[in-house]
Amino acid sequence: MAESRADVPYGVLDLFVLKTLDAMGPLHGFGLARRIEQTSGQRLQINQGSIYPALLRLEQNGWIRHEWGTSEKNRRAKYYALTDAGRRQLERQVESWERTAAIVALFLEAAP
Amino acid sequence: MILRRWLTSARTRLRGAAAEHELDDELRTHLEMAVEENLARGMSEREARRTAHRDLGGVTAVKEARRQADSLYWLDTLLQDLRYGARVLRRSPRFTVAVVLVLGLGVGMTTAVFAIVDSVLLNAVPFAEAHRLVELHRFGPTGGGPSQPAAMVESWRDERTLFDGVEAYVRVERVFTGGGEPETMQGARISPGLLPLLGVAPELGRAFALDEAADAVAIVSHSTWLTRFGGDADIVGRPLRFTDGALTIVGVMPASFRFPDAYTVFWEPLDVGRRAASGDAGGHRVSVVARLGRDVTFEQADARAAALAPQWNPEWFSTGYTTRLRSLNQLAGLGVDGQFAWVQQRRAALFLLFGLAACVLLIACANAANLFLSQALSRTREFAIRAAAGAGRLRLCRQLLTEAVLVSALAGLLGLAFAGWLVGLADAAVPPEFGRGVLNPIDVDGRVVSWAAVAALLAGVAATLAPALRTVGRDLMQPMQGSASDPARGHGRLRGGLVAVQNALAVVLLIGTLLMGRALWTLLDVDLGWTAENAVALEPRLAGPRYEGVEARSRFLAQLADLTAAVPGVELAAPAEQVPSFASMISFGRLDTDDADIAQAVVTTNYVPNRYFAAAGIPILEGRGFDADAAAADAALVSRDLADRLWPPGAAVGQRFRMPGLAALNDGDWLTVVGVAGSVHTNAFGGAERPDPYEIYLPWASRGGLWRQPRFVLVRTAEGADPIGLLKEQVWRLDPALPVTVHAMDDVVAAAFAQPRFLTTLLAAFALLAVLLAGAGLYAVVAYETSARTQEIGVRVALGATRGAVIRQVLSRSLLHSATGAALGLLGAAALTRLLAPLLNATTATNSATFAAAAAFLLAAGAAGAWLPARRAARTDPMAALRAE
């Protein structure tokens, strides 16, 4: 392990999954996991396996849905895609994160 | 939202193994893709595979994490806990049966008592928003009753700010001819809006339509439907036949519906308008029920009604009379005229019963807690292993709680069954004095079931809480390190305390029962002054124009007496105005003799022929009967009590007395005593507050007073004869359409004692259960303590202690527990007897012999419970005990 990697705060993984699906369109589990790792620049401590519980949670909330498809290498794979409710949820979460981040930033600047 | 999550989850679950496979496939694909990528990066085949697995984090772990992420995960753990709990309970069946039995009996008893208390006190009016239901009474300086001129119903209906609805009813009695023999049926004519006003609807058919007020239609009660129409589903449209015409049945009310009282078995429409047009001063009377408006308080409506009524109808509401409201809650059940002492007594008795039932439940809880405690101790190792395997304290607690809930559920079911049986007994034993009362039948209804569920759950959780906290709160690893410390030490005080509490409560119950039993015994021991065995009273329903007036009724009853006297098996038959043990016409007034007077005498007058005394078994103690003066207008017999009250011993015959202004007694003219009859105790249960009235007998053939109303023929039958069928036929020989009731007098007398007997039986059952539980609890504790002390006892025996010494030591320890409890219990009982005092009548409440007996009984039960373990301890083989170390 080259550098220390940050733990993922609870709920952030859900946001990453939604955002990634929004940006990339339908993806399978491995693709999602790799994509999230790449985007975070390997700075996050994410077990690839941990996206599967997250996917189940998101699907039971009705924010994503799945479909069986075939990968580039002709493998049967489960593809996940954002639903309309998921898109709305993403907007809400992004907004809430930006607000939180702004407040934290403000607080840090103001503090002596 | 949450529901949709569960639904999605449930849908996945229904696919079961297929969904599980899907995850396997998904993860396999994931790994294959990762391996491929790693190979492409130049790793070796083995390294690529290892890295892929490491990055994923392990297939099993992912699957577990996913299971936990599922929205129905809690259900999984719950089912797991339940399965595990059921297995634990099955593994120790004796423990399970004991706990379920103990808690079930406790829950059953409280539930049964709750069913009574709920019907009679808490929910006496089982209609929607019953607190807004009122009756409009005519009230004056000397009291009042539920009557209003029919015309005023319309006026009240116009007061929309006061009432949301105003309806009326009148009671009716008709002779039903649709069955085998003519039979009186109590019914009510109700304005069509009454059922909707009460918020009830028929279970079959329909309610009355608003324009149906004048039609010949009827709704019948559930019991009538079952007993008279065999529960026929096509009853709607069938006729309900009476001597004075038939009504077409349009509906059946549910079994729980009782209005205006429990005896009403059919309803027909009341035409308020037509009733208002007949009679004077605003039409014939009706009873009026109203629902208060939402924005009006009872007091406001009451004051307004009192102000309005005399303005509308000054003729009816004259000289201080007006309309007052009475809430239905106050009128029904034991709310009836709350100022009467006996109502308050009954109410106190019920609450007391409830408290005692709660005592039994507490004892049961303490007992179950002890059982759980010993069970938990023997499971210490199991919990340690589970904790070592990674189960958190919370999870262990939840496991114990789940077991408690399982036990509670079983106990609740058992309790409900037990309560159902008890309630059946109670319903038969509830005395008729509850009267118009009990609009809410005493049965296991929804409220009672919820009560049982809550009681069982609370009891189960209370019983497991202490052991659960003790077990889980300990250092769970300790038992794994061997048996160096005594696990029982920490529990000793708790267990001893629980036993003491049980014993204390048991003593309280025992003393209560003994006192009630003594009171009942005193009651049953009272010489009634007449002979109820082999006596039968015939009561034909003499209604209608044919039986108007004293002459017609007297003639009929005399004829009937002659006919019945000729029936085989009948020794004697006499017509009578009253017979003992029936609510009698009682008169109050000043009673004068030549030398003395009673300012406020309570008397009952009975017009009888001479043979009545023989038929009733009442002895003539002085003078003679009515033989010689059968028609003398001024001859009278008085009861022993009255003679003793008025004249010196033996001097009554020949004296004269009168009650001025009492029409029932010869219009107040002087009467001459021709004999003294034995006093009859009609009111043995009434206690000092309701003394027996003095009896005054007048000749059957004399002219009779204004209020005279002959009702009975009293028949004395031969020993072993059962001529009841033949007796009824004699009535129908005279009038085939006449309904007749046959009262077996010993049953009537027994019914008068139904309530004290019921209370005592119930209390005895409570006490017996309490003592059993306390004894069993002591046994469990002593058995556990002695087994934990096997080594110590072994050493003692090795050092030369005799068997007797060991037994003495164990017994004295157990006696310490029960004696502490008994002492506490005696204190509690002293307080209890003060509450019981009104129910105990003659017996002196604080009775040291009773107290001593109860304490001795309990100590004996404790000694019996401790005896087995003590003997077992005495047999301890010192070598075996020491070798175990």
C-alpha cells in the first residue's frame, strides 16, 4: 500500500454510484467499482465488494434498476441503470453535499 | 417508501434460490473481469486471481454484507431468533411447560376479572363515543325517571346546538306464540333513528327505514335468532308471531347489542308523531335518548334542558319538576344511581377482585422470573460461547427477549382459553341486581383479547428482564475460565426476595379468601324461616283485559291452585300475593298500636289463604291461622320480628295495630292480630343496611287494598316428584295463550347467594393458585441453593453432621424466606381487610385466628416445598461431593 487511503463516509458510496451511473450510463458491478476507484484517483479505501450491498439498497429504494446483458467480452453481466426517481435523488444528494461542503469550508476559514 | 422497499425485497425473496444464484453469477463475472484486467496488466495467473479476490473483499463477506443491506434483514434475524428460541424452549420442555402454565394461569385470571370489570364498569356502554349519550329524565324534588311526553321529542330535536340527535323508545312486553308454548318476550319500540344514533347496525338484514315508523316490522336479537329461528340465514321476511299479531322480521342484531337492557330480545318501530297526538299533556310518555353536540358540555346541556322543559310543557313539568340529563354511562352497569350503598359495595368488590387478580399475576411473574433465573444460570456457558463467537450483548439480550415473547405468546393463548372458561362461569353467576345494567355482555371481546395480549407480554418481559440483565451484564468470559466462583451468589438475594414477595402476596390472598369464605358460610347458615326445598312457585303472566282488576286475577289464581292441588305429586297448593325470596312490594310508614308506634316501619303485605303457611313451610308460632276468619276484613297475622318489636312476649294475639294512610294495608284501618308467624329472611344478603321488612299477612278472601296484585300459586311437591310439566298444563287448561314461569324455589334461593358464592370461589381459586405458586417457588429456590451447596454439606457430613442436622439447616433457611414473606403479608392483609369490610357483613374483619391460620398454612406449604430438597441434601455422599472439586 503506497499511501494511506481515506475511509468512505457512510452514504457517500451511494452518491458515487448514482453519479457514476448518471455520467456513464448503464454499467455492470465490476465496471462501476473500477470507475469509482479511477475517479477517486485511488485515494479512497473501497472494497469493490461493498458496492453490492449499496446496489441492493439503491434498487430497493427504486433509484436504480437492473437488466441482464452481455459485456464487451461476451460475458453475461448484470447492468445497472439510473431510474427517474434515482436522477431526482441524485440531484437532491448533490445539492445537500454542496451545501454541507460550503458550510464546512466557511467554518474552517472563519476559525482562527 | 419503506413499504415499497419491503415489497421489492419480498419479491426477490420469493424467487429464493434463483436470486441467490443471480448474486453468485454476478460476483463470478466480477472476478473474471478483474482477473482478465490483472492479466492484461502483466500479473501471473495466480497473482491475478489473488488480487481480484483481495480487491473484492471475499465472496462470503460480500454476500453477508448484502444480506444485511436488505430492507427485510430484521425479519431474517427475528426469524432466526424465533427459531433458536423455539429450539431452546423445546430442549427443556419441563421448564417451558412450567413457565407457560404459571404465566398462563396468572394471565387467565386477570383477564377473566378484566372482562367483568370492563363490561360492568369501564366500558359499560359499548357504543361509539358513549360519553356523549344521555337520557332525558323528568326530575323533581323526590327524584325522577326516564319519561318525557312524546311531543317534546320534536322540540328537543330542534335544539340542534344541544343535541346531534334525539330519539325515543318505549319498552313492550308481548306473548310469543311462534314456539312450543306461549312465552313472554321483552322488547322495545324504538324510533327508526335510534340504532344509527347509537352507532350500531344489524348483523343480518337491515335497520328500520325512517319512513317505516308505522309498519309491522321487527328486528330480533342474536339469541332469539338462534333459539327461535335455528340461526336460519333466510330469517329476513319471516314472521315474528305474537298473540296480538305478527311482525315481519327485517334484521338481526349482533350478539353484543343490548338496549335498553339485557332482557330485550326484539325491537319494533316507534311512531313518535302518532304517540304525541294521543293522550294529554303532550302525548304518551316515551324514554328519550340523545347524543350531545360536540361543542356542548354535559353541564351546559343539562342546565339548558332544565330551563327549556317547563317553558314548553308547564302542564307536565309543574311544581318543581323539570328535565335533567343522565349520562348513559352513569345509568348502565355499576354506574346505576351511584349513591346507593350496594352499588358502591359492588364497585369496591370488583376493583378489589381486580387488585387480587393482579396479585396472582405478580406472584406468577415472580415465580416465572425465578424459573428463568435458574434457566439462565444453567445457560451461562452457552451465552459465553455465543459471545465468544461474536454475538454482541444487544444480540444476546434480544435473543432472551425473543424467548420471553415466545413464552408470553403461549401463556397469552393459554390465559385466553382459561379466561374464556372462567368468563362463562362468571356470566352465569353475575347477579340480576346488575339489572338493566350490563349493556356490554360479559364475554371475551376485542378489548379483553387486547388486555390478555398486553398482560401476557408485560408479564413475560417482566419475568425475563431481571435474569436477562443479570446474565448479559456479567462478565461473559468468566464461566469459560472454570468453576472457581459460585455463580449463584449474586442471584441469591434476588431469588430470596422474589420468594418473599410471593409468600407475602399469597398470605394476603389466603386471608382474603378465608374471610370471604367465613362470611359466605355465615350467610348460608342463616335459617331462612321457610322451606325452599320441594317448593315451586307458578307465575302466570296475567296481562290483558281478561285479567284486569284484583277480582279477576284472584279468581284465576284460586282456580289454578285448585287444579294444581289435584296434580299427582303435589301435596299442597296455595294462591299468594307474594312468595319469599322474590323482590316484594315493600311499604314504608308509621305503624301504631294502642301503646306504641314505629315512626318508619318497613313492611310487606301478603294476602294469603290459610294453607299458604303449610305450603311455604312457615310455622304459626302463636294463635291460629286464618281458618275461622277467612273473610274477616280486620284479621291479620304478623311475623315474629314485628310481634317482638311491638308487644311483650306472648301477648301479641288479640292486639290491634294500623298504618295510617297505607292503602295496601286495609286503607289504614285498625287490624287485629289473630296469630304470629315465623319471620322469613328474604334478604339474608342485604346486611345491616337493608334489614328484612316486617311481614303482615291478610286473609286471601278479604276485600284487599288498592295496590293488591296477586301473582303466584305456591306449590309444595312430594319428595322426589317432578310435576313441572303437568303444572304448566293446568295453566293452559284455564287459558291456552297464557305464558307461565315456573320458579323452583331452591334455585331462587341459591341465586340470591350467587354473587357472594362467586366472589368467594374466585378468591379461593386465586388463593389456592397463589399458595401453590409460592410453594413451588420456594421449592425451586431451596433445591437450587442446596445443589449449589453440595460441597459444603458434604464437608459437614464428613465432619459428622447427622441427617437430621442437615435437614434442619436447609428447612430453617427456607423458613426464613417464607416467614419474611408471611410477616409482610400479614401487614398487607390488615390493610386489605379494611377494604373487604363492607363485603364481610357479619364477620369481624380483623380476626386473629384467621390470620394465624393463613400464616401457618403458608409456612406449612413452604416447609413442604423445602422438604424434598432438604432430604436430598441429607443423603449427600461426602466422598462424591468432595471428589467433584
